[in-house]
Amino acid sequence: MRLAVNIDHFATLREARRVGEPEPVLAALLAEQAGAEGVVCHLRRDRRHIKERDLRLLRQTVRTKLNLEMAATADMLKVALEVKPDVVSLVPERPAELTTEGGLNVAAGRKALAAFIPKLRKAGIRVSIFIDADKSQILAASELDVPLVEINTGAYADLKPGRRRDKALEDVRQAAEFGLECGLEEIHAGHGLDYVNVLPILDIAEISELSIGFSIIARAAMVGVGPAVGEMVRLIRRRT
Ligand code: PXP
């Protein structure tokens, strides 16, 4: 299992003062040096953290894999086709949300997505869709000619250990298994994962990559980017 680090909140910290630091691009490079195998950023419509400038510099400097999270809009398509990240992850976006609140409703948005996704694929960009651990959504995504999906672990991560969380974990496991059965090449997962709740997720062999942001950035504020990323990388490698 690989780790991709979402660096959005280094930019959030920068925007708290609107000065030049901390530099999210430097954080991305330090994360790669500490063993991250991908860098993720979300260019939001309101540009509240990551800016186009960050995305362009990341494209020039990231040596592993750059994954751009974005809403499936015409404006974002233009940016993606110009910058050409390795992967585009399609996510729902609600202006007032603190963070992505759930997976994309693929089943409901099938027609628009079927027109949108080929434009990215034609440019050589791999397309992922962020979806809830729900078989009908996985099936709908697999019918859209995408090679991978990212399963939302938020519902699992929000729960305390116990029967309800076990059920949410089982939903993630079954969704990952079902995704491969449906012919998807890869299953990723993420949202709300930290150094403790990630452990049971590591036992799901069908998941090949985790996207983790906030918990790593919170720890990086205390111990530095390299140690915070390195610790997560070691946790993942020890178990998978
Ligand atoms: N995956 C997706 C699609 C996300 O939107 C986010 C948050 O930006 C993450 C993963 C990472 O979540 P967290 O910051 O809670 O680790």
C-alpha cells in the first residue's frame, strides 16, 4: 500500500496570514523525501488554500505522482488540461463545507460524468472518482471507464471503536473487493485517516493507496514534515 500526502492545509496555514510561508510546495518535496509516493492537492473553486500558482509549481517539482482533486466543472477542466496532473480525482464540492463531506453521487451524475471524463483521459490524465463505500456507486463508477476510485473512509473515521465502526470498516472492505470484481484496476481510500484509525484499513489488501492530509499536517506542525510523513510510511509498510 502506498501513501499519498494531501498538502492542502499547509496552504491553509499560509492563507491565515496571506504571506509566503509555510510553502506547500516545499512540504510536498519533504513528504516525497520521507517516502510519500504521491502528492495530492485540492484546487477549490474559492481557492481558499491551494492556488493555481501552487499547482503549477507542484507540476514542475513533484517527482512521484501529482493528484489534483477537483469538482467536475468546465473551469476546472480547463486548469487540469493545462497543468496535466498525473491523476485527477473528481470530488463533490459544496462552497460552505470545511472539507469534502462525502463521495460523489456517480449514479445520479452519470450522464454529465460520461461526457466529462473522456476529456481528461484523452489528455493522458488518469481519472479517479471519490465515492462512498456503497456498491451501487462503485458499480456506476466502474461503468464510467475510469481505472480507479477512491473510497471515502470518512464514515469509518468519524466513529469511535465499536460495532458501528466495525460495520463501517466492513463496508469499506466490501466496496474495495467489489470494485476489483467490477474490473477497476485500482482501489484507493482516504478521508479522516490518522495514525491510529489507519491500522485496520491497512489489512484491506484490495486497497493500493491511501490519501491522507490533515492528521499528517497536524503532526508535522509539532515534529516536522519528514518525521510526520516518515512515521505514517513506516506504519503502512510494516503492515502491508
Ligand atoms: N481524499 C479526498 C477526496 C479528500 O477530499 C481529502 C481531504 O481533502 C482527503 C482524501 C484527505 O482527508 P484528510 O485530510 O482528512 O486526511
